[in-house]
Amino acid sequence: MTKYKILGNYFHSNFHLPATTGPLAVENIIKRQCPADLSLSLWETPVDYRDVDRVIESAISGFKTWRKLTQEKRNDYLKAYQAEVKKRQDEIAIAIAYETGKPLWDSKTEAASIVAKVNVTIEDSLPRIHNKKILSILPKTDGHIIYKPLGPSLIIGPFNFPCHLANGQILSSLVAGNSIIFKPSEKTCYSAQLLIECFHAAGFPEGVINLIQGDGEVARRLLKEKAIKGVFFTGSKEVGKKILDITHHDLSKLVSLELGGKNTSILHSDANLDHAQQELLKSCFLSSGQRCTSTSIVAIHRSIHEDFIAKFHEITKKIIIDHPVEFIREPFMGPLVDQSAVDSYLLFMGMAKREGIQEIMRGKQLDRLKKGHYVSPSIHLAERWNNDSMFLHSEIFGPNVTFIPYDTIEEAITIANATEYGLATAVFTKDQNIFNLCIEEIESGLVNLNRSTVGASAKLPFGGVKNSGNFRPAALTTIDACVYQMSCLEVLSDEADDIKSIIGLDI
């Protein structure tokens, strides 16, 4: 018995559950346990690679219909979807909590963002692709910039924000006139299904909305399809590079990658330390550190590091870690997403010890009333940045932070720029000149002043540089990667000029 029922893949405006018995039965079945309670089976889903062709066919057909609708009509469909999500907002939040392990309050924040994103997409993103007319761009000629949809677009979603991040890419693709195929993480199939059920209830035309459940092989086959014109991926650097390997020969595809981070917060000597402590607590340990924008390194001024780390250690020990929904006391942290994440986290704890990095608070596996993938937060102290340290360079994707003392702001900036990533940085200081220097010198997609690295605004671009992305930021600017630009010259009068004005004619 499972808690949730997977309805199958969605194409041609219906769910289709692959057969598990008979001559057409599939053998590959993904099973998902609740990370907070391993005795609870959440769902099972059969994986049918044959549905890749059916989903592609559906998306091609849907694009032909969808791109011809007026913008007003497309917006109306998105508003209808928003109304359906509102009806099921609590249900979506609970599903996210059970599948990911994020506390219910955290999951409710994600569910609310799904609703809000519709308005942001229509009101803030859509104006970026309004067609433009330039009067008298040439003699007796006007110019036009026309934004046209790419075509069927593939959204490959992450597990940590299974609805919010994919939702933003789906909505931008749709409002721009593309049909979509959503391939969610195999860890969060049910949350993804709930989104698609809301699209279905909103009555979208046949083939516009498509969903396919499955593993990495499903994604690989989709990526190789010529009909796919837009690709959106949120996840690890390693998988992002594999996507580029598969697609780089296909010049008809626009690929947008939102990848990982090894994010630094700079804590200067003049900062409000009480405020910084609260912000760092969130940025290091929210969602059990399973955010691409989580703070992994704190470059801290040497004059304050001992006292601050001691106080930060004390408040970290007070973090409640429990079941995200069926808790005794409402938790700040839930479990990690699966056993592989636990194994990786513990491996990094051993790596830090072998590299001689001081352990302030040990990361370990925890027992709770219900057996799950629970771990404690960890805090480390490195005497200085070590460019040879695998621990300092790696994205841990767990509740860990390493403090590194510095003497000058130039040293802190060097630490922030030292890793292969460049997603998010926070600077805590009262000195505007220091912040301006950080903006100028730090290689990062986001640089915040006196605000943590987590919790970005949907009304700003979101994305990183170096190995954190490929210069196609999400959030407000996702829509830029959903269209291509056509130029038109419009002659205002078709009266012929004197043919003798053409040089080189023997007339």
C-alpha cells in the first residue's frame, strides 16, 4: 500500500499509466520511500521509454495550436491554472514535505510561490518580450523586433524545489507561446503530478502540457529529439555538463542551465552580528542545506571570529530536526532527501577530518521516532583558504558551513572567488564602499548586502557564472530563453525610385 497514486505520463490531455502486466508490461519501476519515515511507501511509478515518442508527438501538436493563440487567451489559461493551484495549495505543500523532507512551513512557502509566479510572469516577465517598433529606422522604412516562441520545450526539474523552480520555467515557456514537456526528478514524481493535474483542470488545449516520469535515460532520450527546441535544467554541475555533451551538436536547441554553488558569505568586523547570525542560520541550514544558494563558506574578519563562531555554534545546537509533517515539535530542519545524500554528507565529514580542517560541530546521522535520513548540522573552521582542499571546493549539498578568518577585505574577496562556482554571495557590513568593492570584484550572479544568500526575488534575474550556469539566468529573465528574435524592415511606400539612381547600370 502506498500513500499516493501515480497516474502515469501525461500527453494528448490525458494521463496514461504504463502497463505492469501482460505482453506490453514495463520492467523498470521506481519506488519512493518517505525520507522522514522509511516505513512509509509514498508511491511507485512504472517507466516506459516508449512514451518518449508519444510525448514528443503530443508536444509538437500542442505547439501548433498554442503559438497561434492571442497573448490574452494564453494569459487567461495561466490565470485558470493559478486558480486551480490555489484550490490545492495545501495538498501540494504536504506532498512536497513528504517527498523532499522539507518542513511543512518551508513547503507551504514553496506552494505559495507557485500561485504568485503566475502574476510575476504575466506582469513582470512578459513585457521583456513585447514586440517593438522603431520608426524611421531607415529612409521611408520602419523597423520591427518580433519575439517568436522556440517550439516544444523540455523542463528537467530538481528535487529540492520540485514545483517552484519547474513552475517558473513552465510558465515562462507557456506565456511565450511554447508547448512544454516536464520531466521531474524521480524523487518527486507526485508533486510534479499535482502541478500537471492543475494544468489539466484549467483546460489547456490538447498537447500543450506534457509530463513524463522516469530516470536519467528518459531525459537522455528526450534531449536527443530534434523536435525539442528549448531545454531548461536545474541541478548539479555534473548533470548540466552531460546535457551539453548530448545537445551541443544540435544548433537548433537553446539550453538554459541553472547549476550548483559553493556560496560565500563575508562577515566584516563592523557588521551587526546578531542580524548576521540569524541570516547565516537560515542560509546555511534551511532545507537541510539542500539549496543551490546555501552558504557553504563564511569568510569572517579575524577580530570577531572566535566569539561569533562560539555563539553561532550554540544557536545551531538549538535547531529542531524532526519529521516535516508528523512532528513532536515543529522543526527547522527535516531529513536529507535519500540515503545517497546521507552517505555523501558523511563522506565529506570524513574528508574534512583527513584534510586537517577543525571540526566545531560534528555532522552525524540521527535517530528519530521514525527512522529516516536525518543528520545533524556541521560547522568547521579552516585556518586559511587551501586551494588543494577537496572539501573546501566541493558542493556538499547538506547542512554544513566552514568559517575562514581573513584580515583584509581583499582576502575575503579572494576566498569568495576561489571556487569553480559563482552563484550567490552575501556581504555583511555597514560600509557601502566595501559592498561596492565586492560588487565590482566578486564573480557571482547574486551579491547581497546584509541579507543571506538564500531567498531570491522572482522580480530579479537568478543565475550564476562559472560552473553555476551558462549565462541564462532564471526568475524574471527565464522568459529571455523562451524566444528568439526576428527582425523586420517595413518599407512605408512602394513607389519606385528613379532606376538611374542605381549605380552601375548602363541606361
